[in-house]
Amino acid sequence: MTTEKKPMLSVAEALQTLLQAVRPICVNENEVEQINTLAANGRILAQSQRSSLHVPPMDNTQMDGYAVRAADCVSGLARLRVSQRIPAGVLGRQLEAGTAARIFTGAFIPEGADAVVMQEQCTVEHEGDQIFVTIAHAPNSGEWIRRQGEDIRAGAEILSPGTRLRAQELGLAASVGLASLPVLRPLRVAVFFTGDELTMPGEDLKPGAIYNSNRFLLTGLLQNLGCAITDYGIVPDSLEATRATLRVAAREHDLIITSGGVSVGEEDHIRPAVEAEGSINMWQIAVKPGKPLAFGEVRRSVVDVANAGDASDTAFFLGLPGNPVSSFVTFLLFVRPFILRLQGVQDVTPQAYSMRADFDISKADRRNEFLRAKINAHGGLDLFPNQSSGVLTSTVWGDGLIDLPAGATIVRGELVKFIPFSAVLN
């Protein structure tokens, strides 16, 4: 069978096509679970969260020191009687005029006080049962005081739906007393790998065989995204075995991901298998590494749809190239944003930075290249010497990817677009 050769898609065109096809996990009672805030790290928030209180709940001190009336200290050398002691968690009484309150970080400001003087600007004296403090400072009203609601006002939205919860968001939720959070169920992803040459680590490596590094690579990437993974392992290189695995995988999964077998050779069975069980688009993308990418859907039976609790009658399919660096890069560029959007995350664009290239590239490529690079001790970028799609060591050595547009070269010292791995590996 011959097919008309189509022009390669740009990275932006391929990503746009993927994101436009997304059906996010439905927000209904079957897709949402209420879980302990302590256990919500990495999950996707299903519903808006608002604060029922002010944070801080009352004016409090930023410093250990003395709460005073600023009007009592205008001389810059005031001597005041210490009338009370207020640790954090204790409510003080109204501050008498002409006195000071010993106060500790986080404690609420007593009524009548309008400033805090840090203890380093104070000298303490004892006279019998009385304590006096000399304040060598003329504070302004409000000095070293955190105001009620300065961080969060009661009723304000603190977290929006689709937020991927990190440690920061969990701390914020806890700060307003949210003991549990409504989150979407994890995205259900099935993975399998094709190639009779593939061998698992720990097994004897026969002539012509290679270890299945992609199984470990893709599983780790999916775990970073909080997916519920079903690993069907290595599937024999046959159309029947591939179709059977697709049917099983489609039953209760949102997405199926494969590695290898997406070309058009006689032993590449992914395309005909997915076409027989659903539909597929085979894309040639103007990207290096990772030109071939397959996207499609696999049908579910009526019974499977009911069991999956999903309104959709298909599972999405993404077929990645077999070379490990190609698989890694295409996952970061296309699969990661696709998964995040399925989970309800809107902003799926990784943070990129302009950084100095400490190397030259004089030969331009017709494809958009993603080069493995490392930040050096001088704040510039060094290039891994071998950018082959099979050299997985480049992904361990490097700190991220240089996004080099098609047809572009690099002159040492110029700024390039750099995407750190820290922005795309979580």
C-alpha cells in the first residue's frame, strides 16, 4: 500500500492538534474523590477552594520584641514598664498607655498597641518585681506587624480547579484549615512495548537483543505525572498479539501509550492494529529527535464503557518512537502536555529561559532540534558531544533541552531558548 507523502508538521502544529482533541476527565461524582490534604500531593484539584477565615486571623508580630504604642516612643529613648508577656498562642489583654508588652514572633498584637520594636533595640532592667524596657528607637505605627488578612481574606479563592497540587498548595490549603481536598481520580494509562529484540534487565542478553530501557523511562515519566499505570510489558511482534493487547488496554484506561513499531516496516504492527481497533493518524513531525508519532483512539465495547464509568466509547492512543532519546523527548514535548490537559490542567507550557550558548553549531537542520545541554560553572550552556537519538547518557548528563528552530544555527555567546528538565519532569 502506498500513501501520499505529506509535509511534516511543526512541533507547534502537532501539539495544537493533540490538545484540541483532548476530552478532560469529567468532573462528576464518579471522577472526584475527597482525600486527606496530606495525601494530595501531585493530584489535580477538582473544585474551587475558598478560605473561611482571614490569614493571619488577627494582627500579629513578625519579630520577638516589645509591643508598644508608637506615641509613647517618639523620643527615641523611651523607658516603659513591661506590663505583660505574650507568647504565640496566648491572647494578651489591652495594653495600658505608657507600658510595653513582651511579645514573641507570631503572637497576636494586644489591643491598644500599634507597633513592635525588635528586641535588639531594647534594654531590659529589673527593679524589684517590676521590669522596665528602654526602647532606643522611635517606631512608626504598624512597624513589624502583620495585619489581619494580609495574606488571605475570608471568602477569597485560594485554589482553582485544574491546579496540580504541589507542596506549596498543600501548605496553603492547610493554612486555612482544609483537612481534605476534592481531587480528580488519577488518569488511567496503559503501556506496552513491541519488539522481539527486547529483553528485561536481569535476563540473559541474547545475540541481537537489547534491554528494554524505554519501559523504565516511560513508567518513571508517567509516575511523575501521578498516573495510575497498567504495564502490559513486552508484546510479541505480531498483528494478532498487538490487537489483543489494545482491546484489553482500552477497557478501563483513558490513554494507551506504546513504544516502538510506529514506522511502516513489515514488523511494525502498531499502525494496522490501531486502525483495526479504532483510528490512527501517523505523523511525521519536523522535530529532532523523534520524528514519527502516532495518535489515535481505540474503541471500547458497550460493556467496557459501562465498566469504565466513562462517557467516552474510546481510549486515546499515543505511539512513541523506539529510540530511547526520541521516546524521551517526544514524551516531554507532546505526551506530557496531553496528559496534563486530560487531567484538567490549562497551563501546560513549560517554563523556558534565555541562556548563553558556549558552543557553535554551524550546520542548520530542516527540523526543530531539541539538544541536550548542561549549565556550566560560568552560567552558560555546554552541548553534549553526541546528540544521537540512541544516546541515553545525554539525558542523564544534561540539565535540559535547547529548543533550536528549524534552519537555525548557533554562534558561541548568543542567547538560546533553554527548557530545564526541572520544568518538564514533574
